[in-house]
Amino acid sequence: MELKTTICKPTLKSESSIRTSKQFCMELKLGELLRTSLKKVQAFINSCLRKILNVRWPDTNSNNLLWETTKQLPAGEEIRKRR
């Protein structure tokens, strides 16, 4: 995995600070990636649930109401529950 120098540029010049800085930036990017992927998965699940329940665009329902109706958990909670 290649790191962007603008984000991961270390402030100190010693070897240990560079290593720590790169590890921190990789963890940060992986966290951002997980968050973005989780949002996309949740949007896909919500879309599928709306199609199954025949909810059209004029009939707006909140996602929470959609999850309660189908007895589903949000994707983030489901993943945390399985870990």
C-alpha cells in the first residue's frame, strides 16, 4: 500500500517517528475505507428493502422505520455484533 506524502509526512526525522507516522496513516486510511464501504453497503441494503416492501419515492420513510418494519439491524451494528 502506497502512502500519500501530503497526509503521512512525518514531523520528526528519526526512524521511529517515520515508522509510527506511516502506521498511523495506514490505520487512518483503513478506517476511512471501512466507513465508506459500510455506508455503501447500508445504502444498498436500504434500497433492496424499499424494493421488497414496494416503497416508492413519493412515500418517504425513514431508514429507522424501514429497519423496524423488517426487523433488521443497521449494517454497522450487525457487523459489530458478529465480531
